Amino acid sequence: MTELTVDGKKIKIVEGNIALFDVEAIVNAANKSLKLGGGVAGAIRTFGGPAIQEECDRLSPIEVGQAVITGGGNLKARYVIHAVGPIQGEGHEDAKLAAATLSSLTIARDRMVGGIAFPAISTGIFGFPLQRCSEIMLQTAVDFLKKNDYPREIIFCLYGQEAFSVFEKTLEKLAC
């Protein structure tokens, strides 16, 4: 299963480069200083151009679990929501990842964003386990859609077959 309907709204799982995704908002797996370095942030910097980093510089720093929004620069996405996930081993990682996901969804709701795409936050250089990430982020998304009208569609745009498969299996479990 790559799609789940929750109260008329959709959660989808796709594989690809989130920086190239055509959706109203994408989420950047950010660091506290909002510097667009490697991984997802690096792809956003490469394809989005310098305007996104310039906006980030005015908004930083932010704390783990928080999120802020910038324009999308040269991306197809209108907005980039920069969410700071936890570094594995820093403590309370599950709650911090849930907070980063919730902060991003709250911004999308408040802006009435129709569609938002997330990466697997904190699973790259921050070392967060992919399976736990899928469980926390997907459950947070399902719970949010049950209580809110926006976003209408939440897409998990995952880089690589492994991440796609893990999120797909977790979504199947949530659908039961």
C-alpha cells in the first residue's frame, strides 16, 4: 500500500528527490542553524537557489522539534518548511521527532497548504533509526489529519528503496 485515506484526506508514500517534487510545500530536514548543508538540505540549496538560505539566515537559530517556513526559491514547491529533528543519542528523540513533524503540519494547516511532502527526518547524518522514524512520523500524520482540514494531502517522499519499503510497510500496519 502506498496510500491511505484519513477522513477524506490522503497520506501517500513515494520514492524520489523531494527537492524536485511538485507540491505546495516540502519539508527540509534542517539543523538548528538552518544552514543548507548536505542530504535533503543540500538538494534544496542546489535546486532552490540562494534565496532560501538568505531567508533561513534571518530566521535562525531554532530549536530541535521546531519548524519555520520560507519561500521555495527556484523549486517547484511554493514553500519550504524547515524542521529540526533530533540527533540520535541526544535524549527524548522520539518526542522531538514527533514535535518536528507536528510543527511542520501546524504551519501547513495555518497557511492552508493543500499538499506537503516530508523526507524521513533525522535518518541521514543525524542517525535516527528508519523504522522508528516511519512509525513516529506516519502516526503523527494520521492523528493530525483526523483533527484538521489542512493539509489535504501528506506525502512522504523518500530517497531510496530501503526508506520507501520501510515507510510503505509501516503505512500498511496503520491501515489495519
